[in-house]
Amino acid sequence: MKVLIVEDQQRLGQFLERGLKECAYTAKWVGTCKDALDALAESPYDIIVLDLGLPDGDGIELLRRWRANGFNEPVLILSARDSVEDRIKGLDVGADDYLPKPFSFEELLARVRSLVRRQSTVKQVVLEHRGIRVDLLSHTVQLNGRPVDLTSREYALLEIFMQNPGRILTRTLISEKIWASNYDVDTNLLDVYMSRLRAKLETSPLRPLFKTVRGVGYQLL
Ligand code: CA
């Protein structure tokens, strides 16, 4: 799950980015309308956490623009403006939920989970393939009924493969989904993560779980 955080207060933005990463989300924090537009143009996001008062514009306008351009993923508005009018305005232009500041991180997490769950009525919440079971809500993984301990990056990587079993995923596509920007990725890093996933999930060398497609990417068999 990839989350874009649009928040101009540096401390809050960084705090949310770090907190979400620790909970196995892929998170990117930006502080202006311009950077938010650029981030969304550069790669897809599953959910947006949006502050309303931004230095170069209004979050409501940003949201209106995204919705007009067909961005359908959930948006959670985050703002000190907790008047009823602002709340209604936000929901009117297509926000899915509204969280007044100040809020606790636990509450934000709960709202994000609830939006993901609502979105998941059309998508699956549990992915299963070859004895691996990934719960998209609790971010937990089991192998043949036993819990597997994955780091947040390993989890994010596995989630993409489990959503696309049998499909060859290119290095670019994987990087784009796992790392918030595909420019800051050392490609060797992906190979390191892949070997860790193999070590944790492959039950027998005779039955490989992933196929390396040289020069292209990887495939979950
Ligand atoms: Ca603000």
C-alpha cells in the first residue's frame, strides 16, 4: 500500500512518513501542492493523506483537480479547520474521510485501515498462493499456517508479487511501487530484498518460489 502525505508542517509530515513506514506502508511525504501534483504524476498511490492549508495553494483545489482527472483512490483530509463548512466542502469535492488536527497517530492509522477496507470490498483482503497467506489489512504473512516475520520493505515487496502471481514484474515496476520514487533506488537493493524473501519463504530449493528473469525482473511462480 502506497500512501502520499501532503502536509506542509515538516515535523508532522516526517513523523507521519516514518510512522506509516514502520507499519509496512510505502509512504512519501511532500510539503506543497506542486510537489503533490508531481508525485502523483510520477507514480500511482493507493491513498492520499491531505492537509488543506498549503503554502502554495489549497488542498481542496488539489483534490478537486485530482478527482476531475480521474483519481479514484481514497483521500483522507487532515486539517486544523474543523468547522462544519470546511468538512462538508472537503467531502463534497470527493474526500473520503476527514480527521481534525490534533489527532493521534493511532487514530490516523485506524482511518487509513478503514479506507483501505472500504476500498477492498471490490478487491481482496487476503491473498493466498502456494501456502503463503498475506493479510492486506493486518499486514501479516503466514507460510503453511505459521507466521512469517518480514520487515516492512519485504512485506511490501511480497504484497506486489502476491497481487500478480505468475506475472513477470519488471524491475522498474517493482521499484516504482516499493520505493516512493524510482530515482532513489539502487537496483542491487532489489536483489538483496529478493534473496531475503526467498530465504524466508522458500520451503525447498527444488521448488523455487521466484524466477529471476535476467535483465527484466522477477516472477512469482
Ligand atoms: Ca498546513
